[in-house]
Amino acid sequence: MGKQPVKLKAVVYALSPFQQKVMPGLWKDLPGKIHHKISENWISASLLLAPLIGVHLYVPPLFYINRLSRIGFLFCLGS
């Protein structure tokens, strides 16, 4: 029960430089693909974007109030 050598054939796959038409399919109907993805996943997109937009709208006024309170002009806001 000795070892017998086995001949293997190497297979190399390559695209011909004259037949490389892979990329045009990715750009074909791009607006339609984007619309389909958004309409298909609008709940997930809204759950992702709502907290980000909320934080963006909530935080800048806090920085402004904090800056005014540090320099002593908080009474201008009526607090």
C-alpha cells in the first residue's frame, strides 16, 4: 500500500483583454437599482437615518447655549 504519484492538471482562468465587458453591467439602469433598494428597504433606512438626523438637530443648540452660559450671556435667552 505505497503512495502512487497523481498527475494534476492546473487550470488557469483569465479574461481576454478583448472580452472584458464586465463593468458596463454594473452601471446599467443605476437609478432604477437605487430606487428599488430604497423602496425595498425604506423602513431600515428610516430607522438608521432618524437617530442621526435627530442628534444632528438636537446637539448644535446645546453647544450654543453652553457657550453662552460660559461667557455669561445666558440671560439673553430668557432662562
